[in-house]
Amino acid sequence: MKFLFDILPQPLREAFATLPMDRVYEIRLRAGALPVVCICGRNFVVDKVRATRTDIDTIIHKASNYSIYAVNEQIKQGFITIHGGVRIGLCGEVVSENGTISTIKNVSSLNIRIPHQVRGCSYPAIPYIFAPERPLKTLIISPPGAGKTTFLRDIAWQVGDKYNLLNTLVLDERGEIAASHLGENQLDIGGADVYTGCTKSYGFDNGIRSMRPDVIVTDEIATKSDIEMVRLAARSGVCIFASVHASGIDEIRLKPNFIDIITERVFDRYVVLAVKDSAGTVMGVYDANLKLLAM
């Protein structure tokens, strides 16, 4: 994680030097407060140093390569993604112009999310989501911090390993799945094509027309537009692997816009993850009718 330590001020680098970085999922910094790190789903306070506003400003400037303007499109969405797929969430004063968010300034806290390659974390679900000829359309249901991006990354690799003649397209809107940097994936997703930083609308529309994928792996779907793109792609014969923030099946039933996905049986399988000691812990696999297949 050299690229992460490169953006940290010296006091924070020294304070985090002894952390087990292979198991650190998040580092949360608040101006004037002690840092909090998430290690395998559990939070711990680092009492060696307090983060300052200067520390936070320094991290933002280094993460943007000293050009805030260059990353402002990301900042407007509340994050900056750096080399290696590290995503820095920002919290501060949201600036709007004519009803449109133009930037976030006076940032007071950061949440640094660190991706991990956990090969095989999707194994428990594989017998239920991989058919002999091709994979099954699957929605990954996960609360924050349960490893859905790690799970999707492993799924992309598993698809390429088992169905090596299928064309896989990864829509990596936030740059976390493949962590592509200057056209080179920093994390192993197998032999997949990757769109980085694109909207779901662009990725599905242009991706299907130009790349002819058999399988699309995409991160969180949330908006009505996202869901419509998934429905259209599924009707075109493309197998979709996507994720959504939710605690379980019952919460999915209550989410706006998801009732159509359920009643139309857009997905063949639903995989529920939970926050445990390891990323991508499978708590249940359900069929298209939301009937439990495995726990």
C-alpha cells in the first residue's frame, strides 16, 4: 500500500506503520479527533496522533496530484479514487449552484477505503450462481463494509476462469473493482474489459453496443436509471452481476424501484452478504422467487 502511505502526512504514516494493512479496510480521519481504523469489520481507535485540518487538506491535495480541478467531478460525488483503487470519501461543506452540486469545500473528515484481493471469497455461492454453460444473473445484497466490491471482483475473475470464451465487461464507476490506473488494472479481475469512472447509463448503453459482452459486472445500483439499464441489459440476453446496499432480502422488498426487478425475475439469484471477520461472507443464496437455497 505504498500509494496510500505516499499521501499521508508524516505523523499519520508513523502512527499507522504498525497496522496490519492486509486486514485494514478503512481509515477514518476527523479534524481534531483520534483516527479510527476498521480491521476485518471491527473499529479500533489509534491513540498515537490526532488528525488536523492541515492533515486532511494535505491528503486531498496529494490524492488529487495537487490539482483539485482535475478530480472535481469525483469530489462532487463525495470521493476521490487514487492509484490502487483506494477511495477517499469526503465530508464537508457542499456547495451548490442553481440546484446542482459544484464541489465540496472545507472538508472536515475523510474515510479512506482500502481494497483487498480475496481470491475465492465467492466460492460458497459459486455452485448456485454458475450453471454448466453460463453464469446466472445475480444481485449481491450487502450492508456497507461487508465486502460486496471484493466479492464482485472475485466473481469477475471466476467468470473468466470458468467460462474463458465469454466476454466479460466490468463497469467500474468508482474505480474500486479493477483499480485501473493509466489503463492497467491494479487488481486481478481476469480477462475482462473495463470501463472506469463511467455512469451506469454510459457503460450499459455503449458497452453493449461496442464491446458485445456476454457478462457485465457492475458496482452498486441505486437509482431508477441504474435499475432500468439493468432491466434492458437483461432483456438483451446479457448476464448481470450487480450489487445493492441492503441488510437482506426483506429490505430489498421495501426499496423503491426494486419491486419491478423482483416481480419480473430480472435476477436468477440473490446473494446476501454480512459483516464478518472476512470480506464477502455469504449469509444466504436465494432463487428468482426469493426462496432460500442455501445458508
